[in-house]
Amino acid sequence: MQTIAVQIQDNYIQNFMSYVNNHSENISIAKDPNLELDPYFYERQKQLQQDIDDIDSGKTEMLSAEQFDIEMDTFFKDLKSNANN
């Protein structure tokens, strides 16, 4: 058996459910708890894995908390100085 995600137009859901009910010996439906909590769960999961891969390969640098604070302080100072110009 294979699992797939299906997006159904709101106005077609009754027709789809009728089809599923008529073919229930071959189809089972279960709600994905990940998608109930976060409709973008799988997109976020994929992006997180890509970020991890980029860090591991050296393509992206991961900053320490201290480095991040320094970078953000500099960024906000630059924003304020540009806003005042």
C-alpha cells in the first residue's frame, strides 16, 4: 500500500468521499496529526533538513548565540542609522 497526500477543492469533498466510500476495500483514509497541528509541517521539515545539510556541508555558517547577538545588534544599529538619513 502507498500513502499519498491529496488536496481536494471544498466544493468537491462530498463527491470525493462518495468515491472513497464506494472503493473502501482499496482505500483507507486517516488524518495526519502533523498536518492538523501545522498545515506546513512537511514543507518545514524539508526546509529544516536542507538547512542541516547546508550547515554540514559548509555551504551555510551556523552562528553561536553570542555571534548572532552581535550580528543582530549591528543590523539594528544600521537600520536606525539608515532611517535617520
